[in-house]
Amino acid sequence: MKHPASPRVVTLVGPQGVGKTTLFESLLRSTGAEEIRTPGSGGAATGRSMTLELSVAHTRFLGEEWTFIDTPGAPEFTQEARHALMVSDAAVVVCDASPERAAALAPLFTFLDARRIPHLLFLNVLEEGGSPVREVLEALQAVSSRPLVMREIPLREGGHLVGVVDLVSERAWGQGQEGKPALVSLPDSDKPREETARRELIERLADLDDALLAQLLEDVIPPPQALYGQLERALREDRLVPVFLGSAERGLGLERLLKGLRHEAPTVQETRERLGIPSEMPMLVQSFKTQHQPHVGKLTMVRVWRGGLQEGDTLANSRVGGVQRVHGTKQTAAGTAREGEVVTVSRVDALRTGDLADAQGTLTPKGWPLAAPPVHQLAIVAEKRTDDVKLTSALSRLVEEDPSLSVDQEADTQMLLLGGQGELHLRQALEHLRARMRVPVVTKPLPIPYRETIRKTGSHHARFKRQSGGHGQFGDVVVDVKPLPHGEGFRFTSAVVGGAVPKQYIPAVEEGVKDGLRRGPLGFPVVDVEVTLTGGTYHSVDSSDQAFRTTGRLAMVEVLPKLEPVLLEPILQVEIHVPNEAIPRAQRLVTSRRGQILGFDTHPEIPGWEVLTAYVPQAEMQGFIVELRSASSGLGSFVTRHDHYSELVGKQAERVVSHQQQAAAER
């Protein structure tokens, strides 16, 4: 049995609403830890409210130190959970007795398996009347590449869960006084079921161990200690997933889960080896959460992989301002941290989320999970114009805290676009801007980068002449303008002969033409046109670069309205990721938004999921993620890329042009 000197870190993960926070708080309560208030959940002891941020707490069990991390289950906050998993020795995947929710666990199992993170499964009986355990495990096994192996079977009375039977020790546990576990007799009626389940456990373990297989073939019953040893090796090597069960709300089965973790969860040394963390460094930490607090500055949550850390040490070429121990929302000065611990350090500005750091500097580890592209965006402006500079700085800090947020600037309007993983995600980000960073913002309609082009070819003669004492301004050009195929952009050529327009002025004409194309007759940039300078005249005194630039712009302003301008709308290629059963609803959502379905295929990574590919107008994507999640039990997501522009005509085009003209008049 392990007796590690260093604390071990276990992260609780799973879909929203399965009772992770209840399990988190019950585990702490059952081990005598201080009551906590969890961030983002309102401190609810029932776990029924939604957790929006990870929560860290420390406790002791049978003389050993443990750090538990509770994580959000909503898809919007997946990145937060993944960061915690990357610094964990093991994970407890929490699920309920609902086979139909197995698809929600598929992306999580895929992530855990791809990074070989050892994990256990805790089947949380939230209410009576759930599906049988075997039915739930069959559904979950379909989305897990690792075998799920029952460590326990349930004891029931009148349909109610009253205890569990440990299949290794063959002892039954119920609930005694004050909710403490108590040994109970295994009813005779349950013995055949226990024997069958134990045989299945041994057979699964024998698949991983030749010596155990030989014993099984000779009908030799292996001792419990041999099974414990095999389970420990199998979990450490991420070769199987032990399944525990109980009730987080009633505290049933929690001690068996804790003892399973104690026997089988890897130590910090074994986790370092799995992650390939250098062993020669005397001190090494890894950041997994960053937060900026008013009057405090930057706080970075780290796990100490090697050596120790104390206040005043040099970390990433900065002096550590403080070392705090975290327990829910409470932080207490610790001064020092030893190997394996999770603490918060202050004022280490060079340390970014995911960085490995020693005294000299930082490096980005291999395999650190990249944030998904944004699926929801809002255009934002500071509530007070005087806060524009503060807003830029606040957004930079916000993205540093949460890399699954993004900030872009729209090319045409220069508006700031805040992107994230869903409506709730962006609401939380805006609240952080207001409350913590003291920069309230207002949201604006999301700008769509419409373009326009022309359908006809034409020729135009433009002249610009201005006399204002001394040197005047004079420019005179003749241009041919014709449409190009969609996607060709802009082309300018000169066919001037005989020096009608001197060569030194031709670049100025081109710049002027570009100026004139920045806002066409419909109010949008003009694309897919070719302009040829065919002639003109000049004045030896009054002509200049500026005069010919102005003439080139004037030529476009005058000729484009005569060439049948037409509106172009941006079309995105959208890859929609949903569980198989949600594909029909996703297809209806695409067609209801003027989309064109291109096809669908099996998801290359997530079992039980599919990828639907479609063309969808960008104007129809606002709020798309909200409806997609509604159509896919909260699970769907997508990635997009600009594909092409398409002509938009009729009433829809009229509405767009009218809105643009109104906006221009208000500016």
C-alpha cells in the first residue's frame, strides 16, 4: 500500500447537474475538513446550483493529505476543467444513473484517454428509480476506450440504495450512526450476484496480467492483496476505469471511494513521470489558473511538482510576493509550499496559465490543451468613453485568466468583439469586467462584414479642379471598370499611352481608386472589380499626387452607382459536432437559418458523435450556439471558417442596406 509523503491531487469532473459539487462538499465533510463556500455556485450545499469556476480544497484522510478540485460541468467552461485535470494525479468522473446522458461523457473520456490521465467513475445515485447499474455502464462503455470495471455492486432494500459490496474484500458496507459507514451482512439473495460480479472483475484484471490469468485458468482464487496490486498498476497506467457507486447527498459509499483513491491513485512522483516533467530541476511548479483581483494584483494557482516554494523565492525571474493556501473562496497565508501541494502565488507576472516554471524562467509543456475557437461573440464598447484604454487593458487580463475567451477587432467598424464558448460564458465575462475590473460595458449588434460588387462594365471620365490662390489642384482620368469573378478581389492596371497621365501620378490614381472602393453606393466595401486607367490629362503646375488621388476616388464614387451594384453576404463553412441522436435536429436548425447542408460523417475522435458540415450565412450565426445546445441536450458545438461571399437580393438585402444607411446617418 502507498504511504506517500506528498499530497495527492484529485479533480472531480462530469456533466452539469450530476452532483459533483455535492460530492466535493460531502468528501470534505466526511474527512473532517473545514466547511467551504464554493466560488460560482452560491455556496449551495446541495450542489443543485451551477458551478462556474473551479474550487480547490484540502483535507486529510487516514493520515494522508489530499487536494480535491471541483470543476464546472457546463460545456462553456470545459477549459477550466481541463486545466485542473492537467495538474491532477487522478480524476473522479461523476455521472448519474441515466444511460441517455452517456453522450455527455464522450468528449471527457476522449480527453482523459488521449492524455492517459488515470480516472475512476463514481455513479452518483441522485434519486431513486434510476436505471440499473449494468444498463448505465453499458451505455458509458460505448463512449469509453478504456474498460469500465465494477469495483462494487449496490445493496438495495425496497428499491432504495442502502449500501455497497466491495468486490475485492467481499465485504458489505451500509450506513451507520451519524452517516458513518458500517459493516453489514451480505444477504444470501445477493451472494450469487456478488460472485458473478467478482468473477468479471478478476477476468478483466487477468486480461492485464499473465500470472493472474494462469491462476484463473487453474481455478485458484487470488488473494485480495494481489487484486489491489493489479488495480493500482492498471489505474496508474490508465488501462482501466474502476467504477464506484453511492449517494453523494447522503454520504453513502464515499469512504469506499476515498479508500479506492488511497490504494490506487498515483503519487506526484508517478504523475511527473507520466507527464515527462524534467527530474533534474530542483524546484518546478505549473500554473493552471490565473486571476486578477482589485488591490491585490495577479494571483496564480500552481501545483508544486518538485522541491519546495516559499515567499520571497525567485520564480520565473520574479520574486514571489506571497504563498497562500486555497480552501474554496478562502485564502490563508501559508508562507511555504512543499512538493505536491496546490497553492496560490502572487505577483509573478511572467507566469501564464499552463506554464512550467523554475527560478530562471518558464516553458510551455507538451500537450497543454488549447482553447476551442469561440462559438458566440458580442460587440462591446466601454460604458464611458473615458474608459476605452482601461477596457483594452481589462480585456487583456480577462483573456489571460480564461484562454477560452478571445478578443478581436472587426476590420470595417473597428469594434471590439468578445468571443467565448456560449451565452452564459460571455455573461460571466461581462460581469467580471464590471465587478472585478471596474469597467462596465454595453453590447452592440454584431457587425457583419457585408461587401458589394458590380454586375455591369462601364467607362468613366472624372475631373477634379480646384483653384485657391497660388498653386491649384488638377487631375483628370478616364477609367474602365468591370466585374471580376467572385473571390478575385481587386485588380488595377494602367493602359495609358503617350504620357497622358505621367507615370509618377499613376500610383496615386490607384490609391484614390482604393479609397473610392472602401464604401460603395450600398454602404459597404466594394470587391471583385478590375479598374483600368486608360487616359486623362494633367497640368504642369497644379497636378500633384494628392490631386490625382482625389480624382481616382471621385471616379469610383461617380461610376459605381451606374454599374448595377449588388450586395454580397459572407458565407461560413460550419462544422457542427453533436451526439448521433441530435443530427436530425441540427439539420433542421441549419436549414431554418438559410443554410446548405454539405454532408455528415462519424466524429474522428469522440465515439457516438457525428460531424455535420454546412454553409451558413454569417448573419444567421448570432445565437446559433444557444439553439444548437438546446437541440443537443446542451452538448453541441461547432467551428467555423469564412468560405465565400454570395449575392444577397430582395427584401433581406433591402433591410441590410437600409440599416447601413441609417447607421451612417447617425455617425
